[in-house]
Amino acid sequence: MQEEDKIIEDENIEKDSNILEKEKNKAAYDENQIQVLEGLEAVRKRPGMYIGSTSSRGLHHLVYEIVDNSIDEALAGYCSEITVIINKDNSITNIDNGRGIPIGIHPKMGIPTVEVVHTILHAGGKFGGEGYSVSGGLHGVGASVVNALSEYLEVQVARDGNIYRQRYERGKVVTDLEVIGSKETTGTKTIFKPDPEIFDELVYDYDILLNRFRELAFLNKNITIKLIDERPEERIEKVLHYEGGIISFVEYNNRHKEVLFKNPIYIEGHKDGSIVEIALQFNDSYVENIFSFANNIATTEGGTHLTGFKTAITKVFNDYARKYNFIKENDKNLQGEDIREGMTAVISVKIPEPQFEGQTKTKLGNSEMRSLVENVVNEKLTDFLEENPSISKTILEKCITAARAREAARKARELTRRKSALESTTLPGKLADCQEKDASLCEIYIVEGDSAGGSAKQGRDRKFQAILPLWGKMLNVEKSRIDKVYENEKLLPVVTALGASIGDDFDISKLRYHKIIIMADADVDGSHIRTLLLTFFFRYMKPLVEAGHIYIAQPPLYKVSKGKEFFYAYNEKEVDKLSIERQWKKEECSIQRYKGLGEMNPDQLWETTMDPSKRTILKVELEDAVAADEIFTILMGDKVEPRKEFITNHARMVTNLDI
């Protein structure tokens, strides 16, 4: 027996050795494993590296890349008109009256320069030389990436009295550069169609493009952008041109708010080829809205220009307040948040050699921009305050009121903490927490009502799912300062459960759940609660929205059954589709419409709305901060007329409205 055991053991060792050898061969790392992707293959292989994603966001990014090239021509002083057309087949045409892309043979590559621009990465006129003193497209990937990710792209260049054309398919040249006509003026026309092999979504959203181009028109007051949509029966055309530039931008952002003074404050300055433009105005709201840009690129993460602005604003207003006794000798200085309450500002800098953090270009890193912005604001804003004492007084009175409210909020926060409500060791009584401690694996359902909360608690997977039931209508933070939030018994449990605080104290690293799922009834009350919560998150926990931690649950509206078979449907169209697929006659079916989540038993709620393998949840994404601010102002602000207009314009889009 011992000999047999020894033979079997030796055979097993040999087998294991062979398996290990095969695994080693599989994982061999030598010259054969190094792939070289030529031309634009790398872009098609990893499109997300260049445009962020292949979803709707990436689809629209293609348009921005081409339009940004035209904008760069405008920044150089050679382009005044840009026309963007969404064609009937969802292809895009972009036309500008710039200089036209050079068509001569490139001295290094030996092919027409227009072909170099469209087929070679990191080729462009923005790396040096005299082509562009200021531009947004710094990486030289714009046109070539769009070409690589398009089913086809055709470029027509009007230059030197001729019109030249070249066509590409999926990044490859299919026709040589040819002359197709003559023209005295110059410019570039690009027609491209996104590749269905690359993109999940192929339909352009007119409003998304309109918002971006409106922004560009505000930031560049010398250009006119025309957006045309050929897809509807009645063609849509919008002309965007703003003589006031960023002054008009601030006025546009404040148009649904009560402003404290009529005309925005405008200051500008320049040094060594860099330009600073700032426009600001105060309204009677309790939130700040500061939008910063560098070379027309929205720096959503801020950077040195924003830091310089905030530092200077705080200093200038405190100096003025002390000089004219708004702040007494022994009183504390106003804090930055006090001064920025109700401020709408646009900061736009143009800089020859911007340093952005990462390909996404969301944070400016140039250290010299901080001192330049600080100096410009210190000098020009001080002059404005001295010359306009009535406006200065109005602003300072609001700042001092904000400081008192902040102090009240601090006391309320400390009082609440003393009661242990904000301590991480003491969570809200109604919270059913999960067992998992790794926040990245945890999710919390914020559920409307105790009834639905009870079903959710029983139906959940307690390992990683927490449930927080809310009851009744909560505070509309659009009309309230932060001190009122700390006093609100409906919102405080949310703050406590998430563990990351709010406002300036918010710390996303302390977040206890990386998925925050709002689960409310599919009726008017449920919609209102969702909107109130989203307003709260956007105004006081904005990094949650920016980081993609907020989701909206999608419970089914119907249960359709016949005999022992049953299915769930999320809308009436799905009910009809189900009837056709199953060949069920509606009158023979039992169709249950769920009035609320509380009507579902725990198993149904788990199966339809909480099981990660089956549920549908919508991620709340912040595509456009300006547009988001406008929507929350309209829906939750004091002015009735804009809300009435919004409801009238969007009434046809409403579905499943309970009356």
C-alpha cells in the first residue's frame, strides 16, 4: 500500500509540475507579448482613454473636439462664425470661416498636412511655433481621434482659392486629397458619422450640444455659433452670439433669481500674454455658483485661478468692511463662504501654456495664474467697491447676515453633536445598517415611508445593503441656509447616515456607502421627494453627485399575470410589448398597478428593485453644472413664472402621473 501511495503521489507531483509549466508558458512575458498598435488602432482599441467613454458622453465629446478646433481659430483671431449641423442620419457637419487646415506637403511626414492632422496622433499647430498663441486643444488628438472613431469623416478645406477634399473611413484614408472647386474665402468643413462599432449610443441630444455651444459663445464674445438640427420635421436653428461675453453669462445664470444689483461687476487684466476676465453678481439665494474656465475649457475641479479668486475676494471684502466699520475692531473677519453666499461668478482665463491635470483637463495647475488673478481682483474689485458704496453696502449686509447664520449653524451642529446625533458611533435609530465595512462595497437605500422601509429591510441583502426610511416632506434647501438644515429632523438622519457631513465640512473620504439609492413611489409625492433630496445633495453634498455616487431606483409600475405566470413592467409600453410577446389578450390578464412601494412584499421588492443582478437603477450624473443649477433654481426657487413656463414646455414628456 505504501508503494502504491508513493507512485500516486509521484504522478500527482508530475501532473502539478506540468500544469505549472503550462501556466508559465501561458503567462510568458517576452518580445512576442509586446503589441504595437499602428496609426489610429490604439484609439479604436481603447476609445475611453481619449474621449472618456463610448456612451452618450463620448458621442457628444466627438463634436466638442471638432468645434474646439474652430474655437481655437477664433482665439487666434481668424474665425468669427461656426455652424454645427446635426444631419438627419445623426452625422455632424461643422463649418468655420477660419484659415483652413494647411494642405501643403508636410516636411517631415511627406503627406498633405491635412492628412497628418487627421491620421496621426499628437500632430497639430498647438505645440509651439506661431500657429496658436492660446488654444484649448493641447494634445493634438482632436481631429485624429474623431476620425478614428467615425464610420466615415470627410474634410473640405477652402484655402488658396481652391476647395480641397479628403475622405477617411474608420481612420484610414480612402481618397487622396483632391481639388473639387474654387472659393475666394477660407475655412474648414468637417462631416463625420460616429462608428456604430464603437458607440453604444448614436443619437445626438440637441439640448446637450446647445448648452455647450451657448457656453462657448458667452466665453468668446467675438464669435457667432449657429446650431441647426435637421432631424425634426420642422428644422430647428439657434444662433448664439453675446456681445456682453461673460457679463451676459452671469446675467443668464441669474435670470431666474432675484439679484441684489442690476449690472454684474466686471474686471479684467493681463500679463505676459495671459488674460483674466471675471464677472460676478449677487442674488438673494444661499448658495454660491462659481464657474471657472481656462482657454474655454470648464475647469470643474477648479485650480490655481479659482484659488486666487477666492483668496482675493475674501481679502478685498474684509479690508473694505473693516475700513468702513461694517466689522468692528474686536469682531472676527468674514469667512470666504460668508462672502460667496448668493454669488454667481464666471472666471475665464486665457493662457499660452496651460498646465491641466490629466487628459480630462478639469483642473488648472499654472502657479502664476494664482498671483495674476489675485492681483487683478485685489486692484480692480477694491476700486469698484470704493466707487460704488451703495452696492458695496448691499453686498456687505448680505455677507454679515450669512456670517451670523454660519455661526448659528455651528452652534446647532455642536449642540447636535453633543446629543450624539452626528457622531459616527451613533447612527439614526431608523437606519438598518449593513454588515460590510468597506464603503466601496456598501449601498444605502433612502426609502420613502415606513411601510416601504419595512419591506425594504426584510427584502434586502443585509450584508451590503442599508435601509434608511424617511417620512413626510423634507426641507427645501433651495430656500434655506445651512443652519436650517441642521435643525431639520428629516434631513439630519441622511447627513448622519452618510457620515461625510455637509457644506464646507463635507469630506467624501468619510462616506460610508458608495451607492446612495433614492427609492420613492412613482407618483407626484415620490417625484417631489426625489427632487428635494437631489436638490439637497446638489447644494450641500455636490461632490457626491460629481463622483457618481447618487442613483435613482426604478421599481416596476405593473405586475402582469395570467394563470401562474407573471411578469413585471416598468411602463404601459412594456405591458403592451409583453402582451404581444406572450400572445396574451389584455382582458384575460390580471394587471396590477403598484400605487406605492409599500404595496410590494419584501420578495417582490428584492426581485424587482434591489437585486443587483436584476434591478435597473439610474446613475445621476452632472453633465453640465450651469444647466443643473438652472433646473434646481426653476423647480425649487421662489420665482413662480419660470416654473410655470418649464412645466408648460415639458408637460408632454410626463408619464405615469397619478391624479
